[in-house]
Amino acid sequence: MIGGAPAAHVEKLAPEKFFSDLRPGNEYREDQVAALHNAMTEELHDIEGFRVGEIEIQIFVLGKDDSGNFVQSHLCAIAHKCESFSSSL
């Protein structure tokens, strides 16, 4: 997986689980979480999520737009606490 160490543990996440797990602890960012959720689910298809690592955790959510281009959202978390929040939408 791009962005992770070659031997990093990779776990596939259902997009629904990603968004339900993202909300607790990020209440102060609820507008960002809701906007990301809406953009990913309304504008993209074939959405998949991946959790990379075990201590310094990287979360990637990927999907395709109507033109077939890949779009990603990336989170960096440490021990399940979200530390940064970015999206290429």
C-alpha cells in the first residue's frame, strides 16, 4: 500500500465502519466528518477503506468518481486518536 511501510499490517475496512468509528472523539469536527461522508458516498462509487499499521495508523478511503478517476481521503491516527484529517476531494 502506498504510504505504508512494506511490511505494515493492512486491514480492509468497510466504509460504513470507517465513518461510524470516525465520529466518536471528533465531535468538534462533525461538520468535516459529515462533509467527507457526503462527498465520498454521494460523489464516488466502489468505495473501499484500508487501515495500515498498528501504532502509527494510516487510514485510507478510496473511491472512483464518474470519470473513473481514483479519489482518496487519508487520516493519520495514533492509537485510534485522529491526529490529522485530509482529503483529495
